[in-house]
Amino acid sequence: MIESLMATYNRLPVTFTHGEGVWLWDTTGKRYLDALAGIAVCGLGHAHPAVQEAICTQAAQLIHTSNLYGIAEQERLGALLTERAGMERVFFANSGAEANEAALKLARLYAHRRGVENPAILVMEGSFHGRTLATLSATGNRKVQAGFEPLVQGFVRVPYDDIEAIEIAATNRPNIVAILVEPIQGEGGIRIPAPEYLPRLRTLCDQEGWLLICDEIQTGMGRSGQWFAHEHAHIKPDVMTLAKALGNGVPIGACLARGAAAEVFTPGSHGSTFGGNPLACRVGRAVMETTAAAGLVANAAQQGEFLLNAFRSALAQRQGVVAIRGRGLMLGIELNRPCGELVGLALEAGLLINVTAERVIRLLPPLILAQPEAEQLVQKLSHLIDGFLGTTRA
Ligand SMILES: *Cc1c(COP(=O)(O)O)cnc(C)c1O
């Protein structure tokens, strides 16, 4: 009974029973095109055979032992991930917020080891980093923070995609030790920074001895059309966090590091009971291997390009459409009015979408999206947006 659940979510009036690929079915048998993939989680879509196989095989063998012992599957996934990302070491957690907690603790420990007593981390307006106390304090959205004061200290906030603001903040504060940034802001409205932004952050971090921490929880694992979105900028962070698509729905998070950052944690400095257990890591490995073998990163780039162009030709001239932007299968259509209502209208029409930052329709379809499904998505959604704009006012 829903009354037994804490009222943390505004749920839509639908319950799904099963899925396959980009499709979901509800309790009445109605079929939906899933253009949200469980909020960028199910990159391989629903009921993927490789994920099923990984879960079943591993569950029959070993689910959990704890980090008191060696875990072969954790080592295997760790090797795959660090190699793919060009990083050196990884800590496994169970969610995005936990991966970011690890990164924040790592940055603080890095600072203290260098004699910075009261370290501060630069964070961005419009960012989202999670719902734990430290990650909601890092998040640049008052709604996420309101009522949970006192917030965790040690964050300095600046506007996103604004290098000068960082330079000014830095001149007044000798205690800055790191920058935490999403390469593309997801919850913030699919905001893609200028091409020089990440390279300039990298240069600044190198000059100042700060850690560049990329939150790739939403952008990573191929979604942007590269394995990791920072690759578009030809830079490497010192620390990178992952979660969402890494387990295709099986909870797993990861905090990767290289260089000095990779040597910060020592026995006792951080830990997790479940983190990196054989089941989650076996599935993470299946996700990585399948993503690579099926060419899904290239598919995300290609289908993303198709969607961007198709939505632009269908909607760009339409009064009320402010911007259509995207990279890979991470797309935002910004309207000149709040459009949360569209989520329910789309649901009725058999389409799952999301609206974020009040006015931005956000699409995060599975990376397995094929051309006919992409065409259906454009056709259905363009029609809905057209109708919505025609019957509402800015
Ligand atoms: C979803 C998300 C998080 C939080 O992940 P959880 O698994 O919900 O804790 C953090 N950062 C970004 C960029 C996200 O999109």
C-alpha cells in the first residue's frame, strides 16, 4: 500500500510490470516508449540478456562476502574501468551520492595531508550531486537544501560555465583545493558549457595544485557519445565519479582517481559494507563489455545527432521553443514556460520523458535506441510539444 511509503516522491499514476529494450508495459498492458531509461540508468534498456546472465550466474555463485576479503569481480571491473578511463584506482560504492561522498572526502584528506586546515571545494550553481548531507550541500539548488540546514561547510559556489568567477573566487581564498563539476549539467537542464570551459578548468587546477573532480554520474558510460563526457574536451580529471548506468539498475557507484589523488585513501580512511560486492561488479563488467561489443557509445553519438537534427527541424521555428541542445543521448528542449504538465500528457500518449529545471524537457533514452524508435520519439514528442504550446501561455 502506498500509504506505507514515506512521501518522498510525487509519483505518476502508472506502475510497470515488465520491459524489453526501450519498451515498458504497465499493469493494464499498455506499452510505453522509454525515453528516460530510469533517469539515465538503463543504458542497455530493459531485460537485456547480458545483464540477466550476469545476475543469474553470479547470484548462483556468490553475492557478497565483504571487503574484509579479496573480491575477484571487483578487481576485474576495477581494471576494466581504470583502463577505459585512463585512471589509476577506483573505490566502489552503491550510488551516485556515495561516489561523490568518496570524492569529497578524498579532496579533504588530500588537502589536510598538504597542510590546508580548512579546505574549500568550488561547486557550481545549477549543479546536482546527490541527497546526502555533503552532496546536497555541494548541490546548487536551494530546493534540495531547504530544511536540512545546517549545511556541510567547505563549499564555495560560482556560476556554471564562468571561468572568471572562479578566478575571482580563488584570489580571495587560499584554502580552495578542488573543483567539483558536471561536464554537462543534467538536472540543471542539459547545460553544455563552452568548449574551452573544461580545458581552462584543467589548466587552472594544474596551476593551483587543485583536484579537478568530474561528476560523470549522469554523463558517463557512453551517454554523451563518448565513454565519459570530459573526453569531448580532451582533458582528464584527477577524480571522476560514476553510478547510474554502470549497473543498468543494479546499485553501484564508483570514484576513480589518478596521480596523487589515487594515493590519498589508506586502510581505514573510507569504506562501505556493500560497495564493490561480487554481484554489482559482475553486472558492471557485463555492462561495460556489452557497451563496447555492441558499439553503443558510437550509437549514442549517432542517434543523438539524429534526434538533435530531427527535433530542430520539427520545432526550431516554433514560437515558445527557446533552445534544443544535446550531446549524444542526453537532450534538452527548453521552452519559454514551465512544462511539467507535458510529462503526464506524454505518459497518456505512451511516452516516458522528464522535465527538469521547470522548463526543460529532458530525454535520456537507452543507448540501444534504434533508428525507428528514435523516429517515433521525435514524431510523438514534437506533436505533444506543438499541442502544449498551442494551448498554454508563456
Ligand atoms: C543522479 C546524480 C547523482 C546522485 O546519484 P544517486 O545515485 O541518486 O545518489 C549525482 N550526480 C549527478 C550528476 C547525478 O545525475
